[in-house]
Amino acid sequence: MKLQRGFSLNTLMIGGAVLFGIALLAMKVAPEYMEYGAVLKAVKATATDTSLKDASVAQVRKSYAKRAEIDNIKSLSEQDLDITKEGGELVISFAYTRKVPLFHNVSLVFDFEGASNK
């Protein structure tokens, strides 16, 4: 008597549907995290820019706006930044929310926050 090995058609279809769902979710979520990484990089680069050591808040915002334009950052404008000085060091912090629609009336909501000194 020979034993058959392998997947049945039902198992293959269900497994494919699950993998498709995971891939779809990853394609919707990954761009948001990539943009968050770009925002964090731009904020840290702006805070460590030596030419902005004694700059005004408006100059710091303008410098971030230039970096955001280069990196095509749309979710966080220069007006959304909290700019302070702590111990003579420039600290830029931010927080924003992104809503990613999945299908019909189901969405994912992400709350991103960060700072240049973390």
C-alpha cells in the first residue's frame, strides 16, 4: 500500500488566501513605516545641523521643510514640529496619526511619535 503525500486542493486554496491577505496587509502598512523612518531621519538631521545651533524656530522649521520636500514627506509638515532647547541642544519632537483604509469600513490607525534626542 502506497501513502500519498502533498497538499489537497482545499488546503492549497486556503493557504493561498491567507498568504494573499498577509501580503495585502504588508503592502498597505509598509509605506507608512517607511515614511515614519524618513520623518525621523529628517528630524534628527535637522536637529544635528550645526548651522542651526543659534537659529530661530522659523529657520529650523524652514530647514526641516527643505529636507521633507527632498524626501517627499507628506504626513508631517514643519508646523507640526515641537522645537525646544534642552541644555543648549536643539530638540525636535513630533506626533501624528495616520489612518490606512483596508476595505469597506475597516481601517488601521497608527499613532507615530518621535524626537531627535531618542
